[in-house]
Amino acid sequence: SIIQHLEKKNTSPVASFLFSADSGNRADPFIIARSWVSQFISQSRDAFELACDKQNIQCRKTASTTEVIQLLREILQKLPQCICVVDGLDKCKSIGSWSALQNRSLSSFIRAITHAASKTASRILLVSREDQDIRNEISDFTSRPVGIEFSEYKISPPDVQPDATLVSQSIVNRKLSNKEQPVRDKIVQRMVDRSGSMLLHIRLMETDLRGGKNQKQLEHIVDQAPVELNGLYDRSWERIMGRQRQTEAKLLQYSDSPITISEITEALLAINEDSGSTFEEELLDDIDESFVKTEIIELCYSLVELRATASIGSIGSRTLHLTHFTVREYLLQRDPTSGAKLQTNGSMQPLNISLQNNILACDI
């Protein structure tokens, strides 16, 4: 990875931060600076001593955003050629209303870290999808400190084609293990070409690959896959609605924290008033891999995925997540009224399990 390459090639400290759909404070870009400072403190004695001095002055109170940015600047001045990296900066979105005093926006964050790095030998790497707010800020020469230089590299399909090929091979070898190698190689190449080497696009095509299909059918499946992500989401959503089992994806849409398999299974056992089934009739024999695959994951097609917890435990402790943060955006677009529900849930950490179950039971 880029981070590993930088750490291997540089003797100076490297701090990195990855924004994801599960980041609890995605609306506050300044958590990036806090993370950078924390990493520098753990890597450098000089940075540690700077932080200790600040802590003594503050009498052990939590540092404000202004104090964190000031400490970051002092660290960048003290340590030569530090490297700061943030990936997925475009995923930092404002959720809910903001205090005018906080002024926590992408623009103010980019200005703050730019000034913090001015007149130092430090480097900052921002990795992002195309985002107009970010582009406007880095293109604003009037607010740029003296001595700051910007350079841009646009990632193109050839840059990620080797990775796309490896991912496609892994999927095809697993899903089409009964096919001859030449057939699998052709399907792999078609997937890479159709997706434009976009890894998420490749993952979303996985659901339709089945070993019972012949080569022509498999080629047709890949060739007819929608080119745009929203087209793939539309297809999955239509299938879910066609089976009238949108519950799992809808619950995730309204929840701002991951849901364990045990929690969602408990909710699925709620009595369905329309079907008239009883609790005893719905009770599961066991929560096993087969149940999770056929009754949760496959029903949601490519919109959700299962992840293991940090500690090894039962399958019930694994958590269900949206495949990608763009799925979340897509679901919100389909139901504009869910925005308010999402904001409400965002202030409830952790979410009450009973509330989750009630919401889910109403949708079954």
C-alpha cells in the first residue's frame, strides 16, 4: 500500500487516517488532525514532549480543535519531513446542524492543515474522489500560505488494473471453480474491462456469477452489468423489492452503527402480524453460516456484507454493514424522509437494541 511504501522509504514519521462509511465522526474532518498528532506522539519522543508540555498547561483538559492544530504545527516544525496522509476525505460529510463557533468544514480543515505545514519540510497527501469543495479550496491561490506547493495525480484505470485483476481472479476462482481455467480467465478479463478496473464494481458483479451457467451465459451476465454504480444498486434494489424483503438493507439505512447477526436475528423472530405466524413457528434451529448466507446476505444481494469482530467469537457476534458508503447515499436518495431518521440515530450512541428491533419488526 501507499502507507507501507512511505514508511519503508522514509525515516521520518508517517501518520495516516482512513475515512470510511462506519467512521462515527464523519462530519468532523478535524478528527484527522487529532489522529495525526496521536500517531506522531507514539512515534517520536520530541512530539511526545511537546504534547506533555501542552497537557501541563491545559491542566489535563481535553484539547480544543485550535490547540490540536497548534500542536500539529509545532510537531511539523520540530520533526523534519513528516508525512500526513488521509484517504477518503470526500467521505467526510456534514450530518445535522453545526455550531457557527465550530466551523468544522472541509474548507476550514484544509486551510488549517495547510497553514500548519507552511514553512516546514512536511508533506500532506489527500486522497479523495472528485469533490468540488475540496477542489475549490486547494485551487484558491489567495488563501494559500507562501511556500506551499500543490501537485495532483489523477488515478486512472491502468493504475489499479493489476489489483482489479487479482480481485476478479479471486472471485471467479471461488464462484466458478468448476470451470476450466481458460473460461475463468476470459470471465476475469471481461469483469475488469466492464468495471473499468473499479474494485467496488467488480464486487457488485459477484452475486450474479454462478457455476451452473455456461460460458456464453456468464459472458452475457458480465457484459450486461450496468456500468454506473447506481445502475448496479438499482438492480439489487429491484430484486430486493421484488422479493419483498427489504428489511435488512432498510434497517442499516436508518442505523448509524453496525448490527450484529444476533441482534438482527432477534428482530427477525418478531411476530409478523400479516403472516399470522407465531414465535415458535419462526424460531430458528441454529444461527449458522447457512442461515446468515441464505436468509440475510443473499436476500440483500450486493448491498450488505458481513464482517468479523476484532475478537474471535460466534457467528452471531459478527456485524452486518453496508457494502460501501455510496450504498448509504443511494438508499437515502430513494427515501428522502430517512435523512431525519438518520440524523436522529446519529446522536444515539450506542443505539438501543430494543429500538432497532422495533423498527425492524415494523418493516417485516
